[in-house]
Amino acid sequence: MSIAIGQYTFEGPYDKTASLQDHSGIYAILCYRDSKYVVIDLGESAKVKERVENHDRKDCWKKNCTGTLMVAAYYTPNLQSSGRVLIEQELRAQYNPACGER
């Protein structure tokens, strides 16, 4: 299963973090409602699964989603943090998510 977010193909979306891997990448927090996905947060991490499971913005996700919270990941084994940050910034500019930096 995969979903296009911007020009990237993310794995997922998943309704449980058990499907995520602890690899480096970009994660997208999505709200699924009325047969549509809305990006409510984006981030990057060296360990995607751990970051999502222990995220400090979970309350924001719940507040901004009246449907089902989902997560998708774009794994980047060949990128350092700076490369992941560039992708995150590109996607944030495109989607303007409700949670996180603006």
C-alpha cells in the first residue's frame, strides 16, 4: 500500500505504528475522513517509528482530526538529516499542515 504526498511515494497509510519501520525518513500524519486524506503534520527522523510513537504533538493531531488518524512514511536510507529536512520543508510549504512548524 502506498500514497503519493507531493512528488514522493510514501508507504502506508497505516492506522497503527506497528507497520512502521525504525529507519530514517519523513513521516506524514494524515486524517482520513469522507474518503479523503488530509495532511495534518510532517516531520523527519533517523528512527521514524520511534519518533511517531513518542511524538510531542500527538495532542495536536487528535485535536485536528475528526476522522481516523493515519501515518505514512517515506524512507530515506541514503539521506542525512539535512536532506530529510529539505524534503520536510518542501512538503510543509506545499501542504501547510495544522500541526508543527509553519
